[in-house]
Amino acid sequence: GNSTTSNGGSGSTSRSTGEFKSAILSKIQSKLDTPIETQGLTTSLSLKLDTRGNVKSAKASGPNAVVNQAVEQAARAASPLPIDLDNPESFTNLTINVTIN
């Protein structure tokens, strides 16, 4: 009777941090409201989150002030973000690159 499914609680995370970061990025981008001429620009977004994914602070540091402000607003609007609630400590200080598309 060998079982072929291996989803016993072995402690291995079923989803990687990268997958959560992609989901976080998608949610932030869905809230973005930027002028058309900023399309293609990228900014680095530093997030401080609590253990439920709520945005405590958002600081964007890119070359374009309009983009930075828009990304920070989008991050707050997207709160709470879809983090790994089984491993929230990995997400308390998060830096992601956001590209305007």
C-alpha cells in the first residue's frame, strides 16, 4: 500500500517565497495609477509588513518621483498583501522591483 501523494507535514513549504512575491507584485500593480509616459520605468519598493501582510510602511526609491509616489500609494491600497501566513517573518522586510506596465 504505497501512497504516491507526499503531502504529509514534512515542514517543507509548498510554495516558494518567489511565488508570494509575484502575487504581491501583481496585487500592487493592479492598484497602480500612473501616467502613460511612465510606462516601462522601474522602482525599488521597500515594504515593512506585519505578520498578517498589512503594509506598515512603503518606500519606493526609483529615479522618477511620480512613479515612486504612485507605487507607494498602490502598496498601501493593496494592503493586506498575500504573504505566506505560515512563514510571515520572511515578509516583514521585503524589497521588490516594481515595473510600470
